[in-house]
Amino acid sequence: MPSTRTLFWTPTAQDIDDAPDTKFRLWVNKRHNLKLRNYDELHAWSISALDAFWTAVYDYCGVVGERTDPNTFFDASRPMETINRNLIRAKLNYAEATFVEPKSMSSEDLDACLVKALTFEELYQQVRFVAHTLRTKFDIQRGDRVATFSPSNAEAVVLCLATLAVGGVWSSCPSEFGVTAVLERLEQIEPKVLLTADLYKYAGKDFPVYPKLEEILAKLPSVKNVVVVGQLSHDREPRVDFPADKQGKTWMTWNEMVRLGKSAPVEIHFERVSAMDPVWILYSSGTTGKPKAIVHSVGGMILGQKMVQNLHNATTSDDTQLTFTTLGWMMWNHMLSVLGCGACMAAFDGSPFSPSSSTIWALAEKHKITILGLSPRYLQTLETNGYIPNEEFDLRHVKQVQTAGSVLKPELYDWMRRNIHKDVWVNNGTGGTDICSLFIGAVRSKPIYHGELTCMALGMDLQAWDEDGIPVIDAQGDMVITKPFPNMPIGFWGPGGEKRYHAAYFEAYPQKQPAVWTHGDWIEIHSLTKGVLVLGRSDGVLNPAGVRFGSAEIYNVVEEIDEVEDCLAIGQKLLDGDERFILFVKPKKAPLEPSVTDKIKLAIRTSLSPRHVPAKIIELVKIPYTTNGKRLEVPAKKLVNGHDYAKLNLSSAEDPECLKVFADHPELRLSSEEEFQDFEYDDENAYDSDLYIDDDDRQPQQAQRSTSTRNRPQEPASVRRYQPPPAPLAGGDDSDDDAVGAGAGAFGGLRGMGGAYAAAAGGGGGIRHFLNPNAFQTGFGGHAFARPPASAFRRQYRAYSTAILEVQQGRSYGGGRSNLMYGGKIVMPPSALDELTQLDIELPINFEITNPAQPELNTHAGVLEFIAEEGCVNLPQWIMDQLRLNEGDPIRIVGGRYPKGKLIKIQPQSVDFLEISDPKAVLEQALRNYSCLSAGDIVEIGYHSLTFRLLIMEITPPGPAISVLDTDLEVDFAPPVGYVEPEYKKPSESLPSMRDKFNVDTKGVQDVDARGSGTATPVLVGSKGKGKELDEASASWEAFKGTGNSLGGKRVKGKGVKAKAIEQVDENSRIFRTDQPRIVTADTQLGARKVPAALNLPFGALFFGFDLSNARPPPGSEAEAAEKGKAEESSRAAAAPFASLTGSGATLSGRAARNAASAPASGGQTTGRASSSQSEQKPTVPFSGSGNTLSGKKPVEVIEID
């Protein structure tokens, strides 16, 4: 679950439109025909298209230079661990890029505050003069080093830009450094010119520089020229004379150096060098040895700083920036880059608390500072002292406060809003001397949350990795960068620099190839906000009992306690390889009372967890800090763990003496029992120490630890040395299982084995020292050394669809990989296989997959292959849709075992599924690509060229998932979505029945059984409904009965042949006879409806219905009324009735047939109607009687049926 964030500031729609990153994004969209919608998508593009992105930064920010390759500008093809001299293919000059946007700004000198301001015109002219002197008088060539040992002042800015203008390399040390600290840095790089000052002021006192300078110069034979600035003089002339012993070096004042260059050409000749040539050398803190001389490149600094200042910090030519820093911190070099945006840089020297806490704020008001760069420690001090700056000064023009150097506590966000102004933009970032820029910062288009850094910097593929090198989200991890970026150092200065450079940044995860940049910060990336929490240095990470957490978590809680002024959190190693958490506290009022100690423990337990509670809380008089305001955690940790104080480099320490207490603190001496850690967690964590030792053993051990005052023995006691586990129990001896079965509980088996292991360890209860509580879980197999179950596999990855495997692997899978595209199995990286083989797994291997941003979204799947990129998994598209994932989103994968399925109920999501002729066979084939199924999932199967989506409605047995491999699985189908059952309309009671509609008289029908018997035939009622009687011939005629009669009355062929008797059907046969009348009864498939029986047809003949020619319309209907009207109208007609087909020998036209006996002899005209005399002479009966043909004649022969 992602931790909760509280919103501090959110941009308006206008803020987003005006944000520099928004304008850049729209420019990129237009240039590359993209549709990037927000910053997160812009960042994703920036790390996926590195060359296109950095080329866009180069063009968009208007960098002046010369590209050396028209096709490739940023070459990221080589592994980032190798020093790529062609990473940036251009020729550039840092000073030239600085003067792209000149701005004239006049500002008077500030006498008391020691701020020197120059207009851009004055700055350009002084750089021109000094660069000319460097070239012509000091013989500074390309690659020569120029250094300073001085306070932060305008002269240092001028000399730096002049050095870079001629192609030299810049380096600096602040005046407060001691001799050793300066020599350890400058001896490595051998500068030819050294800028210094005669005096510097700190905390209201003047300090001379010459005494230290003489010692430094004596050991720097490379220095040929020394330039001195009168730091405390208005005219910049030194107040102190040069030393008598100049040691063979040329000394001059700053003003003399400027005068020597006034013969320079009107325009500065900027020496363009390769983008990967050195620009300046910075130094690490040196707390772990001699400071590393970190070499930065010209192109890396230009691109990295241009990107940050223009796109992240929103710096413009209307800004004036004041950052409290020294020449010993990379922030001075970073602040220099605001000049390239046309902004004004205020160079400040001195203490921010001298003469009072209002010093910085007085400068901010007087010079209308718009950007303030402050350290979190400075702000914390103001907040602790209750200082409120906006009560004294008008600070409405301060539009943003930039903080860096350490973690900014959440409450300081609100302090700035209250005490500066309500609309101040808090720009909290983190970077490092290693890159002289930012890894994580802010942009104006994204909201800001308390305590969280807003976003990863553009072009930085930043991730948090766990100890196994697996990316994690919403969990703490080591900060790594996985792809090249331009402001990587180009090495360490001096012999073996490349090897030392590789060891410093690329060897933390040797199992990962290619190697990644490891910065040493402990962070947590939030899945929803995409922001980052910085939790401290990873080399100072606390790891008691395998539970890793950053010191910043502790500081945020402890510093909220009123009685605490400051604190320091470190880990002390134990002889069993574990460590315990030690918290040093400086109380506001000494001594540290036990009640305050209890309050601290309770606050940590409540706010964090019982695992975060320190093993010891120790009072300190002073907490050690560097001169840059960072806690000296690592040196203190080294001293606590036995490192020699004399071997530590403490040149950057604010007060080195206060570190000595850590070397041999009496409360840190371990007794023989304390050499091993006992961890007491809450019962809810299932790691309480009661589970490891008997209650009878607990009290004496605790009493012994509380009274022991022995120092740590030189050699660990023999009873504490590791012993291999005892031999396995003899066959049939299952005493450990008996202990469990006897009700010992989940961990009862340990008690049963306690005696054997205690004997092996040399003492009672020693078993607990061989158990790692984080590696032991219930159900591992009954003993402590069984392999962990599949559920122990818990990892976070970035999710990508299987469709992009072709891109990732350079392989074409095509449409034939139905198991890849339409299956329920994922593709994992090779490292997952390595880890899974260490677990107690059973095939098939199944996992629960969860979207950490929405934990309620989860599914289950198997694994197909282990060929994905490290840190990534590839999922079928239906899983991406199910979990609402975009490409690259984080997912959490946990191993699991699921029962074999017995039944699933499936609902197709389209009626098209009904077109499949054999859906069960298709489904059986498709499920072979699945390992498990979850209720509620909508899975996809492929069939020919179609894709069908199926909802898993139910699974049996119920649970989170079922396995569908190697099992007999029954399938039940629900109607598809959108399917409508055909409805058969039932007539209402008011509608006429078929009998009424066709007026069929069934009274004369004899009821017969379903098999048919009887001879009755239905009688049709006349059209007029009055029971017209038929003549005898008509009544005796049975249609289609008899043999040999055609419709014309003629005999059929085979006359004289007697018809064969109809074959009888066995009485038990289910065949219905159709040659005999029947009616349908209730026991038939048509139910109880009474319908007319079939006609008396020959057996095997078909029956298509009744003769409807005489059917009358339903009574009372419109049709009946219309028929009555027509009948009445016909009766009133005067014309003679028409006798159609009546009489003998008449044709349809009324003429006599040719062979008629009554035909006239002559060809006289015959009327179309038969004469009345003819009708009277010979009445006719149409189609009645037996054997009449259409002409009225008798057939030749009638064949009777026996």
C-alpha cells in the first residue's frame, strides 16, 4: 500500500499552462509529432528517447556551440559504466553558454552584508580582462587548472568564468578549510593559479588567511601565481601585506590582475572544446578517506544545468537568486548556472545568523530576491527558535525557496507558508556533488506534497532497488539510475581514477549487467504521486534483524518531541552479523530523563512500528555535522563499530572533536550476551522472542544483561561461535512433529528441538541465535532450516505488455504465439528464476499480481518464460486491462499455491461467441495457455482471427484462484452479454383460437390415442356457417383415398392391380400412424391443446393443414362484416349468376369443348356464359361424387381397396 501524502500546494490551470515544462512539452509534441499529455508522460519519453530528448534540450534552451555529428548528439549506446568520450558530440564552452542572455542589473554594494553585485556588462568586461591575463601573463592553456582558496565573492565568479573561457579547468576550496583539507584536494590536481583572500569573516569575527596559505603553498609547487582579494575592503585591495616569503611565486592583487588584461580584444575569444572535456573538479566529503576529485564535463554541466534551471526551477531573466553556500559545496557551481538564464546571482559570504537571524531576510528584502536557496537545517533552526521573518521584512517578491542538502521535514513546508508568504513555491530537490545537478526536483505543473520531492528530473531513469537489485514501488530501496545521463562525471582525477570511479558508483549490484549508477541515497517512490521520499544515506541505512529503514524516518518522529533538540541514528554491528539500532539524543535540557526516553520509544513505536524502536537511547552533548549542515552518520557509525578515529578524514566536519565520543562510549561496550541481538516484536508480527526461548529462560537472561558491565571480549566466547546444525533425527523419530502436534503452536517444533540445538550451540536456549526471524515463516516444513515457501517470493516490477517483447528482445513473435498474447502466463526476468529455485515451490508456479496503486485490483497467473528485461515483466494485454496498467507502471508479484479447479462458470462478453460450433472444444484448447483462473477476471482467448473475452463468474472450489492444469475441469456457460432469449407470443384470452379462426368443427372427431386409431375425419362448416348439408355423393367421398384415381378422374397406370394392404405397426411402436384420424392429447409434446386430428391419409403421406377455402372469419370481426356486405351486394345484383366450371364440356371461356356431344354443328358464336336452358337441362355438382373428372365424366375404372 502506498503511504499517505498530504497536499501542500497544487497548481491552477493557469499555472500549468504557464509552466516551463508545459511549454517545452508542447514544443516537443510539435517537433516530434507526439501527444504527450502531462509531465509524467514527458518524463517517460525523456528516458526512452535519450538522444531526441537531450537534442531537444540543446535546441530549446538555445545552447551556443558546434555539433560534430549531424545524426547523433547524445550517444547512449554504450554501457553507462564505461567512460564514453563521445557521449555528447559537440564542441562547447561553458562561459560562452553563460552569456547567451545578457541582462543589465545595477545594484549598490552592501557594506555590512558583504555582498558584491555586478551588472552583466560589468561581469562580461571583467571576465574579458581576466581571461586575457590568464592567457598572456599566466600562460593558462586548455586543460590547465585554476583554483581558489577564498570566500564566496564576485571575484571567484569572474575568475571561474574567465578560466572556462580560455579552456581551463576550475576548482575551489572555501576559506574555512584547514591546511590538510585544502592540500588533500589541491595536491591531486596541481593548479597553476590560486585565488585567495587576505581575511574572511565568520560569525562576526575576522580570520586571517595567510598563516594557512603559507603552509599550503609550501606543498603546492605547481602554483606559479597567487592572486589576493581584499575581501573586507570596498576597493578590494588587501588590508594585510603579502608575506615576506613568497616562495618563488608571483603575487599580485585582484585589481592588478584586472588591469593587466585591459588590453584584451573587445570580444572574448571563447575556446570551444570537446563537450566531454573537463570543466571543473569537485570533491567528495572525504569522510571515508582522501576526498575523491570528481571531474565534470563541459557538455554535461551545460546540458544538465540548462535543463534544471529552465524546465524545473523556472528560472528567468526576471529572477535574482541568493543561495547560502560556500565554495566547498556543489551548490555554488550549480548557482552559477542561473547566469545562463539571464538571472542575477547574489554571492554571499558569512554566517546567516550573524549579526542575527535576520541577515538573509534583510538581503532578500533589499535586493528583491525572488529565489532563495536555503538548507533544511537552517530553516529548522529558525523554526525551533520561533523566528518569523515576515514580521520584520516584506518578502512578497520571494516566489520560491529551493532546499537541498538534507531531508526537508514536512512541518517546514507549512512554516514557510506562514512565515514567508502563503503563495511561496517550495522547490525541494536532491542531487549531489557527483553530478553537480539534480536527480529529483519539482516542476510548476505538478502538485507538491509535504515531505515529498515532487518528481524525477527529466532524462533521469531513476528507480528504487531492494537488496537483490529488484525495482520496488511504495517500498524503501537504494536509489539507482539505469541509463546514461550527460552530467555523469568523466572520471576521478589522478592515477587509477577510472578504476576508482567505477568502484564508487557501479559495483553495488555486481549481479546486474549492464551495471547501474548507485548514488547512495535511501528512497521510496510513491506509486500515485510519482514523487520520492528521501530517507537518508543508504550507506547509513539501519538494518536491525534484516528490517531496513532510513534514519530520516526516525528524525521526523523524534524531532517532534518537545524535550529533544537534535538526534543521530546509527547501527552497531554485532558478532553474529546482525546489528542493533542506537539513537543518540541531545536534549533541550540535560540530563536526558528516563521519562523522555520512554516518550521517544512510544512515539517511534506508535508512528512507525515496534521494529523501529532503538535498542539503546544515549544522551549526547553535541550532534556532529559537516560544514554543509549534514549529519555525520557514516563517520559516527564507523567509530561505533571499531574504526580508528585517527584514520578518519574529518576535514569537512564542523567540529571533529565531538566525534571522539563515539570511539569508546561506555554504553556501547557489548557484554557477552549483548554480542547477539534479541528482538522483541509485537505479537501481531509473529516474531516475539517468546517463540524462540522458554519463559523460564527469559528472566534470568534479561537480568544478566541488565547487570552485566563487562567490556567486549577480545575473542568471542566459544559458546557463541557458529556450529552446524545437528544431524538429522533418526528414522522414525519425529519428536519435533510430536511437539507441534501436542499443541505447541505454529512454532512449537522449535521448542521440541531446543535441547538438541542448544547442546550443539553450547548452552540452553542458544537456538535463537541461529534463527533469522525474517527468513522464518509458519509452514516452512516444520523446522527452521526448511526452504521458504512460494509465498516468500515478493517482488515489484515494472509492467509491460507482451506486445513489446519484440522491441525488448529484438525478436519477432508474430501472431502465432497464442500462449503469449492470449494466455494467462507472464514473462519474467532471469533473476526471478534464480530466486524461485531457492524456494519450496511446486509446479505449476503461480503468482498473485497486484496493482500497488489500486490494491483492490489483482489477478493470478503462471509464468511462461524467463526472458524479460531485469526489473520488468511482460503481461498479456488482458491482464494489463484488468489491473488498469499503462506501460511501465509498477506491479507487485507474490508467489502462491492454488487448489486444482473442479468447475468454472463462464460468460462470453459477446453474442459472437455463439457462432462457434463447438465452444467447449475451443475453450479446452485455449485453457492450455492458462495456469490458473480467478473469479471476476475477464480473460481473452483467440480463435482463428477473432478474440473473445470471457468473464470468469464462478470458480469451484471457492477462493482467490484455482489451478487449471492437470485437472478435470467442468465448464458451465452463462448466456452471453447482449443475448436475448426468443420470446413466443402467447395469445391472450380475447384473441380467437385457431378453431374459432378457421371455424373447424371437431365435434365429429373421435378421440384417439397418441399413436392414432379410428377413422373419423373433421367436417368443415360452410362459409356461411349454417351447416349446409352435402349430398350423398359428397358425403361418401374421401379425398386422397382409394387407388388409381388422378385429379382428372383418370385411372393411373397399373389398372386392374389390386392395392397392397397397408402394413400394420406394432402396437408398442412409437411411430405415429398418419393414415388414420387422431387428435393430440395431453400426453403428447404439444401439451393439452386440442387440435383437429390428421386427415385419413395413407401411411407415410404428409399432411400440410386443412382446406381453408370455406373458412369463415371470426364472429364479430371486421372481416365478417365485410363479407356479409359483399354477400348482400351480390344478392342484389341483376346479372345472371356465373357458372364457373359447371356443366359438361364447358371451357373457361364458355365455349363448348371440342368433343362435347352437345357442341353445335356450325361455328356459330357462343357466349361467354352458359345459357339458362343449358343450366336447367343439366344441373351439375362441382367436384362431388366419386370418380368424376373435370369434364364431368366417370373414370374408366375404379379400384377398390380390400
